[in-house]
Amino acid sequence: MAAKANESEKKQQKGTTLTDDLFDVLNPNNMMNNAQRVLSSAVNVLEEEIAAGILAAKKIEKKVIDVEDIRDNPEDLMNRIRRDTHEAVDLFMDAFTAISKQLGFLSTTIAKETGNTKKTGPAVPEKKQENIVPVIEGEEPLTAGQTTILYMSLADDKATQPIRIQLQKTDFAGPAKQKIDARCIQLKPSSFILKPGEEKEVAIQIKLPKNCSPGHYSALITDAENPMIKTVVVIRVVVSGE
Amino acid sequence: MSCQLSIAAALSIHKLNPPSFKNKSMYQELMKSMLAEYGADTLKGIHHFIPDKEPRKYLYELVHDYPNRGGKGFRPGLCIAACKAYGGTLDLALYSAVSLELLHNAFLIHDDVEDESLYRRNKPTMHEYNNRAIAINVGDAMNVLGLYPLFRNGEKLGQKLSTGVFLEIQHMITESVEGQALELGWRKDNVCDLTDTDYLRMILKKTCWYTCIHPLRIGAVIGSKGKVKPDIFNRLGYFMGTAFQIQDDILNLVAEEKKYGKEIGGDIVEGKRTLMLIHLMQHCKPDELSMIKSFLSIPIRERDNETAAWILSLMHQYGSILHSKNTARYMAGGALKEFYTVFSRLPDSKDKSFIESIILYMINRDY
């Protein structure tokens, strides 16, 4: 004990600090590799256990839905409604896409049978189709950070003179109020003159942000002048490797 | 996945931000005085929540016993200090601290029964001076008593925050019993081929969540009124808890019995899978491992002290004690780095220094 006290006094006389003492005790040069290995192993264990805990909690959450508890918590209830509504909208959109395709097929068939060569493009400003909003959906799911290009074509067979098209777009709306900013969508060209009988192809370039969450997202593309020209763009974002 | 931690990083931060203490005695004094202060506040709260009614002799009087023996009080200390460091008050964290300590003492009573331990804090364990059935029942009562302060948290913290604290405690207890099951299973099946990683997993679940991680998380969440993300304390609490447990296990083998408060070498007799035992079983000769295995396969009460002393000597011989001391220091070094990362954004305070002092104490601990 006395020896230790003397040692401490000597250190103080030398002007060494507690930080120096810590360096002496930890002896960093010799133990660095071992420490790194032990801490790395510990961190791996911690992260594995946390991941396992999250997975187990999710499984329980799916098994147990306490209706009374959900009713008592308006915020949770709203979140649940939003989530469920979004899933319902996804299903609706899938059904809607299928119906639209079917309708497109039928109208093409009718046009062929009647000898009518009128184009049935996705965004034709025709009164008969005013209740149908065409849906453009990418065939492959996307991952965060990925860029894709979808195409749509515009035509107006009834027009007798050129019309000016000025396309505008909304944010993508996704799961749980998630949004992807409209700036991630590039329309090329976004403004042009459509001549009578002309069909114009527009490229919709979507560049997903790196932090966007998985789920279905929908955005609306409209013409600033003509509200009848509108289309919904739907994309599905998945976790990389899914 | 690569590990971002390094002792060098901890020390380089340390160089830039010298600790608030000029010498060892300064932080040791601060640590002891604040542990005592918060421990006393918590004990007062515990007494408040124990009913003053019958049955006294075989229940409520016994509920006071373990808390009155005066443990280290790390859990309530960390909880209250984290709360205050994040801008809260003692009053806001007190019910949670009381709950933590009641649940901890309930664990200890049951743990002593499960391990067939003889002493706890320099006195006979509850099942030894009473009987196993009474001790188990007292432990059950303490578990239940530990829930009521959490309910009362609603008055001080509001519904959202108190629900958050409740879920923290629920996770804490779940992890602890899972960790205990892991180790009890190893002992029952006499598993002798464990690795350091197995130990780290077991100790994370059995000790770290409830000794350090959750007390820090709960305190900080309360103090910040739910603004802080509790996950930032996971590594800090894990490293602290592991360093603490390994050092406690070393003390069980090398400390003076009176100073330590438990029977020395009791862990060897109990067959507790400490880092020292795991290291020894990995490094000793096959015939020695065979003898250790056969010693651990017989009932605890039939295990003799001579063989336990021989196993201890092997631990010295094969460097198992030194290996464990080093591992504890690495963990404490990692904890120090995490502490500076997490707490450097907060203004200096006595409570912040107190948490730092616990880590510094671990790094410099004498055995």
C-alpha cells in the first residue's frame, strides 16, 4: 500500500496525469489487436441478439391484435388504418390495372372490328374514357437508389389543330405517409406541341433516393392545361436482394 | 461486419477531452458518494412501496431483507444519473429506479436458490436461513411489487413515456430470464465446449440488459422526455455490463471473502460458466478437462472444496484469470469510447462525471 502511495507521488512529481495512467494501464500498443477482436466479437453478438429480438417482437405483433388497446390509442389506430388503407389501395390499384388492361384490350378489339383506327393511347383526352385513369407500372420492383425509365405515349386523334402539352407531376405517395419528392421524377420532354394525329412518346425517368422505404408508391402526371390528360405511375420498392 | 470500435479511438478522444478527474481517488470518491446517495434515495422508495401488513414474518419483513443489505446500487444509480444528465430530475426517475432495484433483488433471491448459493452480501442467503419455498415466494412478491412503481410512473411521466418505460422493463426481464435459462441449461447438460462468444451472448442477455443497458436507456428517455433514441446506449451498457460481470466473477475467485460478501470460489463449486472456466476448459489438457467435467457432473452439494481449489490453481496456471482481466479491461475501454461518443454532446454535470467514474473505476480496478 505504501509502495503504491509512493509510486503515485512520484507520478505526480513527474507531472503525469490520469490520462497517462490510463495509457499505462491499457497498454494500447500491446493489446490493440486483442481488444479489437474481443470488442468486434461482442458487437456482433449484440447486433445478432437485437435483430433476433426485433424479429420475435414482429412475430408476436402479427399474432396478437388487441382490439380494445388499439381503440384506446388513437395514434396507433390511425397508423394502423393508414397502413391497412395503403394495402387496400395497393390491391385496388392491382385490380384497377388489370381492369384497365382488359378494357384497353376490349376497345382495341372493338376498334378492329368496326374498322376504326383511332388510337387508344393511355392518355387520350376523350370523353368516353374520362372515368378511366391509365396506370403505368414498372414490370420489375426497384431498390432504393435505383434509376428506371418508364414510357408513355400521348395522342389526340380528334384534334384539328396543334395543342400545347405541359406536363406536371406530384410526389410519390408511399406506405405510412412516406413520400418521394417529385424532383426524383424527370419527364422528357415535359412540354411540347402535339400535332393532330401525332403520337408523342414521353420518358418518365425515376431516380429513387437511397433512403426510401420498401412499399408501393404512386404519383400522378397531369397536363397543366387539360385536366383530362392524366396518368398514375406506380412503382414497387423492395429491399435490396428481396 | 467490421467493428468500428478501438481502444486507440477511446484514448485519442480521451486525450482531447481529459476526464473531469485529476487522480484516481477523485473519481472513486465521486462514484462511491453518488452510488450511496442514489442508493439511499432508492431504498427509501423501496420501503415506501412495501406494504405494512400481514403476513409480515414470512413475507413483507423478508422483502426488506436483501435491499437493506446494501448492494452496489449500480442500476438505480445509472438510471437516475442518466436522467439527470439528460436534463431530468431525481423525482422523475425515482419510481423507475425503485422498480429496477426491486426486480434486481427478486432476481437475486431466485438466483441464490437456483445456484444453491450460501452467502449474499456477507450474510446467509434467504433460502439458507429460511427455506427454499419461503425464499421463492418472497422473490415472487418482489417481482410483483416492482410493477406498481411502473404504474405510478404515469402520474409523473404521462401515458406515452410511462408506457415506454414499462416496455423497457418488459424487455429487460425477458432478456434476463432467457440469459439465465441459457446458463442453467449449460449447467444441467454439463456443457463443457463453450467459447468466449457463447459467454458474451449469455452475459449480454443475463446481465447487461438489466444491469446497465436498460437503466441507462430508461434514465435518458425520461430525462430527455422521450427525445433521445435509447439504442445509442446499447453498446455502452453492453461493454460496461460485461466488464462489470467479468470483474465480479474474478473477485469471486481472488478477493477476500469478507470484502466480497460471498463465498470465495463459490462460482466454481456452483459450476457457473464464467469466462475463466470457459477459457480453462478450452486450454487445459484432455485428462484435466475430463476431471473438471466429472466434478461438474455431480450435484452441487457433493462437490468438494479441494477439487474447486485445484480448478482455481489451473485457472492461474493456464492464464484464465489474466485472460479474463484483460477482456474486462478491453470492454471497459470500449465503454469509455462509447461514453465519450454518446455523452460528449451533453453539458458537463456531476451525473455525467459519475457515469464516467464508474467506467474509469472498471479500467483501473484492483483485485
